[in-house]
Amino acid sequence: MQSPHQKDSREEGLNGIAVTAEEAVAIREHLLEILSSPVFRGSPRCSQFLKHVVDEAIAGRYDTLKERVIGIELFGRPPSYDTGEDAIVRVTASDVRRRLLQHYGGLKHAVRYRITLPPGSYVPHIIHEDGPPAVDEHGRVLHAEISSPNEAANDVEPGPLLEEPNRKHRRLVQWVVFGLLLIAFNAAWAVVFWLHARQIRPESASVLPWSTLFSSTRATKLITSDPNIAEIQGFTGGQISLSDYANHKYIPDPHALTPEQLRFCTVILRGDKAAVVDTLIAAMVAQFAQANGRKITIQGARDSHLSDLQTDDNLVLLGSPRSNPWVGFFNDHLDFRYEYDKSIGKEVIRNTHPRKGERAVYTETAPGWATGESYAIIAFIQNPDEHGQVLLLSGENGEGTEATGRLVSDLPRLTATLKQCGIASAGAPKHFEMLLHLNTLAGLPNNIDVVGCHIL
């Protein structure tokens, strides 16, 4: 039970959380220190996530700290979005936990408070390092916010969260089943990448493109895609050019949209999510770099600038121009090029120099997370007017990009494929393009084949 003094001195607007005004100020200062640290300063999304969950907790809205609600309120997902397909909340929470550990592990001074995000939960805990955690009248660990209480109340509008007992029970069973499936899926991916890691040795990276990327002293930068941009283009039916994206114009022809449509696009942009497949590929590339004594820098497309491409550094870009407009910077230097076909409202791959048995245009028959055919491009080229090398791992959808990651990480198959293209794994480096065909089923690529290979 809290003392009368605590009730009297509780900061106005804290909605029943038993924390004194003095404690609130101290915790605010501590959270501000965390968000201002190098560990969090480099990730706006993680900073927004930590601020959001702490804001909701201090406001007493514990029921909003669930995956689906966070996805809707913070990342602008529609109420019916598939949490199995879109793991933005889980991925971000995991990243926040890692960054909190990094932050506290790198401190050289004692702290009065410690903020944690327990595994499997989105409710942040604040631990008083001078004693046991402070609790409210319900026995819950105290939480606090960084902004003022009024700001926290205005940031997010709480949704209808109360459910009938039977419905809550059914939802609980569904979440348990989903959790088990998610664990199995993640375990399977962990095994796959563990097996790949077993194959990654310094001598293994003598295969192109890794032999060129990691044998030089040049730094390597990996730029992930921006699925929010693809979502906005699909919603508006418009196209975001590379020039607009470089100038931070993320909504095509905003004057043609209704106020409701414009607001929806603004909400989507607030998320700045990362594609799960990009995370897997980035982990693989980092493994290759580490095996060769190199490091890579990973950043999102929206955090990148034209100057990041006009450099002598080596680059790895993920996604198509639809999801990563920076890929379009190299489009004119490719034989297999992405084009947006307005007549069918989708991105196609045009073959500018068809060879025997090749088509002029390749069009997917399945959008993301559907069953059908799709295509992807692996391109290894010289950065125009620069000395660095560029590796493009680019699919018409997420499954296509995942297929490129699978091929370039399977060194024996990659070596055999290059040999069929007339490229020796050893010797002088060559630049090339591969066009991949794949079948998609429930969000997974399969039957991945190379249907075109051009030496540049």
C-alpha cells in the first residue's frame, strides 16, 4: 500500500501509478540519458518504441502493451494486420532489449534506476538499483515516462481492449498456439543460419562476390529496404521516384489524396519498420564479413542519403526500387531492370539485352505472401564513377529477396551457378547479373532457379 505522502505528492496525470514527483523527474532524466546515448541515438525506431511502451505504462494503459495493439498504435498497422507475417513489434522489442543491455553494459558509472524489457513482455520494468523495485497498490513494478503526462495521453488513443471472459480465453489459446509456431519458425531459421555459419571460413569467401567485397580494405555498407514506402505506393497507386525519396518526399502526389488518405500515409511513415527477411540477410552478410576479419555497417534506406552511394565504399542493397528506391540509382547500369508498369499496377523486370531463350519482360503472378511465380535479381557491379563494388539482392517481393539471400549464402551452389555462367570462382573478379525464378507459397520461396545470367 502506498503512503498518504505518496498519494499527495504523486505527479498530476500519472493515472494511478504510485510514483512521487521527485521520482518521476529522476526517472525522466535517466530515460533521457538512455535515448541520448550512442546505442539508441542511432535507431529512431527503437527510441520511439521504448518511449511508447514507457509512456503507456506510466499512463496505466497496460492492456495496450500487446503486440497487435503496439503494431496498430505505434507502427500504423491496420487493425486486421497479420502479426505472423509482419513481425515488426517482436523484432523491434528484441532490438530494444539488446540495446538496453549494451547501454548498461557500457556504463562506467553507477545508476540509480535500470529500465528493462522482460523477454516475452512489452511492459517495461524500472528497477531501483538502491533497493527492490517500487510497486503500486496492485503490486506492479513502477513505470514512468520521458515526456509530460499530457503529452503521453495525446500521443496514442487507447482502443477497445476489454473482452468477455470466453473470448479472452480463446484469444489466449490462439496466442499460445501462435507463440509455439513462432518459436518453431525462429528455431528453424536459427538452425539454417547456424549451418551456414559453420560453412563460413576465410577460405570459403574466395567465391564471388564475397571474395571481392571482403578482400579489399574498403568498408562495406548494407542498406536495408523500406517496406513502408512500398505500402504507401500500393495504397495510393502512385510511384515514388528516387529524386523524391532522396529529398524526403515519401508520399506521391499528396495534393491528390483526401485528408483521411493523407493521414493514413502519415501514420504508415511513423513506423519505419524493417523487413524480417532483410534482418536474416544482414545477419548472413555480417557472418561472412566477420569470418574474413571485416565489419559491415547496416542502415535503413530512409536513414541513407545520396552521399552514401557516391562513395568508394562497397555497398550491399536489399529490395527492389519499389521498397528501396536507392536500388534505382543503379538501374541504368543493369541488363535486368525494374520498371513500374502502370497498366497492371505492378513492378516488372525488363531484360534490355535478351539472349537466346530469355524473355524481354518478367512479371510476377503472386504478390507478397501469396502462391504463384516471382522473380529476383542478383547483380554484382562496379559503382559508377567510384572505386567500390555494389551487390544488389533484389526481389519483386519479399520472397524474391529472400531467394537471393539463400543463393548467395549457399557457397557450393553459388560456385556451381557461377561456373555455369562461365565465371570461375578464382581469378580476376567479374561483374555479373543473375535473374532468378521462384515459386512462392505462404510467404516462403521454393524451386529457386537461375533463368538468366549475364557477364557484364
